Amino acid sequence: MACVGLYFFQSSFGSTAIYMIGFILQLSATLFLVVASLTYKGKKYTRWSFTLYNTTFRYDIIVISAIVNALIAFLYGLNVFGINNVIFPH
């Protein structure tokens, strides 16, 4: 939720310095979620087999959040380094 608020702040008051701060914060959130998904100590798998992977809902939320945040961090990087302005059009 904090990353969504940071995005709306940057889209309203965007400058190069604010985009760089947002990129760093997004990378740190992504790193935290990747580490959290790899070191998760709770129950990862369930006996129910609705899909191909039998993971628990709690673990799925952490992994999906890590994947989405990594994708957004990639888009932030494209914007900060001037490769493509997909996420914040200048």
C-alpha cells in the first residue's frame, strides 16, 4: 500500500530527484519481499489441490507481491535511466 501512495506522490510532484528516491524505495521494498518470500517460515504448501501448485494463500500473497513489485521496480529503472517513460511520462 505504501508503494501505491509513493507512486501517486511521484506522479503529482515528479522530478528527477523524486523519481530516484522512489526508485530506491521501490528497490528496497522489492528486496524485502524477495527475502521474505525466500525465508518464509510459515506453512507454504497445503493438501488441497485446486491448481498446479499447492501453496497456501498467505505464501501466494507474499510471492505475488514480490513479483509485482519487481516488475514495477524494473519500470521505475527504465524511467529513471531515460530508456523508456512508461511509468511516468515527462
